Amino acid sequence: MEPAADLQSIIYLDNAATVYPKPEIICEQAMDLFRRYGVNPGRSGYDLCLVGGDLVEQTRKRLTSLFGGRSPERLCFAYNASDALNILIQGIVREGDHVISTVLEHNSVIRPLNHLVDLKHASVEWVGAAGGYVDPADVARRFRKDTRLVVVNHGSNVIGTVQPIGEIGRLCRERGVLFVVDVAQTAGIVPIDVEAMCIDALAFTGHKSLLGPTGIGGVYVRDGVDVRPTRFGGTGVRSAHPYHLEEYPYRLEVGTLNVLGICGLLKAQDWIEERGMGSIHHREMEIFARLQDGLAGIDGVTLHGTTSLEHRLPVLSFTVRGLDASDVGTMLDVDHSIAARTGLECAPLIHDQMGTSPRGTVRFSVGPMNVMEHADAAVEAVGEIARGR
């Protein structure tokens, strides 16, 4: 099947799904490492295998430092944030436990929790998000004696709001409740400090603002917190032991690691550090501000969520009066070569709160490879669609 347009001519505004394109130097350097050292790390003692293992450990250390952690062995790799959240949620929640989460969550949290309600007779409460932000006091009011876990999305993939994680974390720490944070949208663009924010465990993905390939993600688990393993298999270590190993990182890792993905994360860290996470975010928000202001001025266009640029990611959702979101997305693609996300964005509860269910919204999300002209073109395109031209 041939693409509708030359991929190089597409204006890509779906970076909340995955950052695209990745900086070319990251792709080149990651592939070079993989070509030279892409063996199965930790399985043998020959030099090539040892070098491959060292690349894995370097990446653990770099990401642990990025997240403000202290113990690189507690940085465990997974497929993506959905996989990582399943590891944490299923490894923490026990029969009869009470869990608190929010309406901002992705289905990577909603679905595992709903299944645990059925399987383990756990209970879940969903905290609202007025204006797109969770009030820590609303979380605190829901604490019970049997509350074991609070799970919060750091940055909304629908409306871009960044939550007061540190305040929520301190309340959880005071009550002895475990605190898990989904940093899929914020890792690599918003500062995260698991110690200062009282985060017990976080789940990340590599293919968004961490600028790695798809198929790589992971968890970081704070010292003193243990997550029950729910998958068992090969680790390359102590193979005669009949049960899965209890020590980290093997406790939460199974089988051969995604070495190419890990190489990509390692080289992406160089790119991010050279430019500065704050500078990357600032530039994206400048483009985003132009985009948001332009859309806000179009008759018939409604922006959903907050328009504040504070505590925000460069992500917005909108609808066009009289048009289905999916139709707007098709027109953007076919008529204007603009890539956007449409629908519920895998986060149905926030759409319920906003009144945009069941059809959802159109979502634009800015990334590091966008330029100001992309914002201008998107505003012009939406304006033409809204005017029926």
C-alpha cells in the first residue's frame, strides 16, 4: 500500500503517540552500537558479550540518574510503559486492596486495575481532575485503612496537564501508601526526582520524549520497596535455581533484553543532555503556544482542558463544531498532509469528564523536530476545515 503523500512532506503533530522522526544521529549511533555489540548480554563470558552487557548497565545508570534514583540495579527494562505498569500494578496489588487513581489515566492503568477488581476483589476509586489537574487533597480524602496503592499519570496524553506529583507523593509517604507514577509523557522533557517526589516506583517508555525506539521501556523501583514478580523465565544468571531470581534487576526482567532499544536510549541521553531538557521543553512550548493561540481564535473550534502554559506539556485536544473528530483527522491528513491523533486517545475517563465521549477529540502534540511553520500550517488547515472550505 502506497502512502498518501511523501513522508518527508508530512507535518507530524502526533508526538504524544511517539516522537517522530527521531534525530537522525540517534538512529545512526544506536544502529552502529547494535551492529557491533548486538549479542545477548549477560549470557556468556566472551569479550563481545561483556561489552554488550556493559552497554546495558551504562543505560541503567544513565536513566537512574535521570530519574533521581540511587540504585541502578532497580532500573528494570520492559517493552513499554503499558508493560511496565502491568508489572508494577499486578506485582503490588493484593486481594482485597484499595487503590486510588485518577480520571486522567491511560488504559495502561485503567484496564489492569479493572481486571484486578474482578480477579482479586480489589477496589478502585477514580479521583477527578478539575481543569485537568488533580487536587492532592482529593487523593488524601480517599485514603482508607486498606489503601495500598496510589497510581497517577504525571502528564496527560489528552490535554497535557502535569500533575503535582511531589505533593501527592508526600501525602502517600505520610500514610505509608505506595505511590506509582506513569511518566510515559514526561520522561525526557520534565524533571523527575523519585526521592524528592516520594515516588516508590515509576513506569516509563522509551519512544516518546526519551527519543528511543519503540519496544523499550521499564520501571524504577525505590530501595525498600518490593514488587512481586509475575513473570518467570531465563535471566542468564544462576540457571540451576528452580525459581525466578529475587534480586533486582532479574526480579522483574525475563528473557533476552531489547538490546537495540537500550542502545537507542543510551545514545538519546547524549542528545538530550547536550541540548538540555529544559531548553527542549521551552522550544516545544513556544511552538505549542503559537499553535494553541491560533486554534483558539478560530470560530467553531473548541479547546478542551486548560489553556494555561504552566505545568503543561505541548499537547492539546480540540473539536470542530458540526464535525466528527475522526473526519477532521482524515481531512487534516488527506487534504493538508498533517498527522494528528483522533478519538479517545486510550484515556476514556478524562473524555467522560470533559463531555467529549464517545467520539473523542482531535489531538495535536508538538515534538523536538517540529518548527514554528508547522504550527502556522496546522492553524491554517483547521481554519479552512472549520469554515467548510
